[in-house]
Amino acid sequence: MVFDSYGDSKNPTLVLLHGAAALDTFTHQYDALTERFHVLVPHLPGAGEAAAEAYNPQETCGALAEWIKSLNVGKVLVMGHSVGGQLAVKLVSEHEELFSRAVFLSAWLISSEKSVKTLASIAKMSYGAIKNASLLRMQAKYWGMSDQQAEKLVTYSQKIKRNTYVGFYANRILLKDLPGYAKVSIPMLTMCAKGETAEMKASLNALGEQNTNCLTVLFPQGSHDFVMRNYRLLNPMLMDFLTAE
């Protein structure tokens, strides 16, 4: 598995699982996190060096678990956003022994057939936008990415296949299919923004209701991209949780 590495390898390992087709989802967290952690960012299907790969949640989760084992660093911390947040929940539910602490940001785990069908249809229609270099550069600027990160986004987006892009919405990870989640004993934090959908907020609440080890926080600003847009308020909250004794 290809991955980016930031910070001192002597520090505790923190695995960041990026959002759909956005390798540098955590661009505004890298500096803060590397003060305390060795940060690893695996390239998930639909991004970076894995841009051409199809997205299958079960296969991706299995590959991530094997990769984390291969690091030989003991238990790691994990944090994911959006699709990466869903994968993080699945990972700790099925491989808790690999983790010491987890953060789930905007993890959409409760969804109706109607909403899945609607969003998948929108993805089919909007697929062309991820091939438009000008639009991608504008998006990267809006998110505050560096010029280098923007050009990387433009380059790998040309390799993303339609089925992969649609699969981010159609290939669901559902909380009801993760019976192991209720038994997870590590500290967990789940968060979504005030401006997100009702299903996202329902997912947030369900994670807290089904496991008392999971702290739920409704972030008071922004919407789905709050990780990139509202980082000044978010980052201290993340650091407080990730570094807690």
C-alpha cells in the first residue's frame, strides 16, 4: 500500500484516512499532528497512487488492516473523514486489537435507499467535474491546499473511474452491519458539522448511543468539508482528544 509519511517515526503512529477522492483532506492538520505523532496517510482507492483502483469497502478495510499489521509499530491511532471515517469505524469494529484510539469525522453510517440512490445519481452526473482541471484548482484553493497538492489532485483525478466515484455513495458501510462496534472498548470520538444532513447527524448520534466509549460532538460550524474549512476551531479539539492520557 502506498502511503505518505509526515513527522518523526519515533512518535506514536497516527493513520489518517482521507475522504473520497481527496488525498490531502487533512492538509490543515498535518502541522499540528506531526508535533506529537508520526502521521501516515495511505492512498485509498480513488486518490493518489490508488486513483485508478475500484472502491470496495470490504477489500479496502482488509488491505488497511494487513498494512497496519505490517508496520510493526504496535497499536496505532486512526482518524478518518467521510468515506475514510466510515472505514475507520469498520476497522475498529473488526480489528480493535490494532488501535489505541479513534476519531470518526462525518461518517455516514445510517442511510436510506432513497438517499443512496439520489446521491449516486448525482455522482454519475457530476463525474465530469473531477476531470476539469480548472474546477479542481478552484476547489483546492477553496480548501486551502498548497499549489503542489492542487496539481497532485488534478493529476490523479484524471485516473478516477466513474464506477469508483459513484461507488463512494453506492457502496455503503452501514452501522447495522457492524455488530462488533458495540463491544469496542478503546476511546473514540465522532463528530460532524452543524450544517450536515439529517442522516449524518443520525449516524453521529447512533455511534454514541450504541457505544458509551464513543464521545459525540456536533461541530458548531460549517458543513461536510469542515475539516478543511473550519480547522482553526477543530484542530485544538482533535489534539485534546488524541493526546489525552
